Amino acid sequence: MTDSNIDLEAIQTVVDRVTSWQDGATEGTVEEELQKGFSEVGIDVSDDHVTALAEAIQSRHGTVDAGDVLGR
């Protein structure tokens, strides 16, 4: 397994956690929670990617595939 696969798995884990309890939260709150989660698992995700993931969480109100959102 490559580092990028490990990172994507960690990113997906954080996205799933935030998605599960952030329904109805503002985008700013979702972005904050994503940043906190990424920090907790020790991965660096660009602000642009965090914003894209937050927008996907807000707009889809369901399962978000981080790989699709990030083009991986």
C-alpha cells in the first residue's frame, strides 16, 4: 500500500466521521472539524482540499467519497 493510499484512507475516515455528525452545520464548522480531524490523525491536507471536502459534505448530505472529491 502506498503512502497516498494510506493518506486517502485517513482522509476518508475523517470525512466519514465529520459527515456522520455535522448534518446541518455551517460550512465553516465543517471545515474546522475536518482540519481538527486531519490534525488528530497527523496528515496535512491543503486548504483547497479541505474546502472541497466541506462543500461536498454540505451539498450531498450523505456519503462523500474523498477520492472522488480530491480526484484520486
